[in-house]
Amino acid sequence: MDWQEAQRAALANWRGIREAIGGHDEVELLTEINAVFSFCEKAEESAGSPIGRCRHCLAYQQFGGCRGISAEMSLRVAERDWEGLTVLVDTFIRQLQELELPSADPGQ
């Protein structure tokens, strides 16, 4: 998988989460928000190990990664603040769309 493929998969995943807001079980939504996603997998591949994978993640390098915003999203789910959650998910989707990706993955 290269970064472009990881980006496409991540965007599809997060768009699915956005569509599920307010219509799914909160536990299921929390699980999806906090699940390892394609950028984690690609970063782990780049790192050669799950240890320190975040440092190899383009999302982490360019806007601090997913942990902070995932925690905020989890709080919105717990509060059933669907409007606030939607704003956060839209923000994260926009960040993923705007990521600067390498034109070719030298590791491939």
C-alpha cells in the first residue's frame, strides 16, 4: 500500500463514520472512531514495527495525527453531541484530503 491508497481508504472509512453519526450504537461508533486505520498500517509498514509508527505517519507529521481529535470525537459521542461530532469528523476528513503526499512511495 502506498500513501495515496492509504488516503483513499482512510477517506472512505471516515466518510462511513460520518454517515453513521446519530444512527448507530454509540459503542460501535466509538469503536470505529478509535480503530487503527490505513494511515496507521502504512506508517507501521514504513517504521518496520508498531513501535513508533506515529512518527512515520504523514497525518501525524503534518497536523499532529489522530489521537487528539479522536479523543474529542469520543467525548462528543459520550455526550451525544452529534452536531459537534459531525464538525470534528468533517474537519478530520478535510485534513486527510489536504495532506501532502509523496508522488511516489520509494518503499514500494
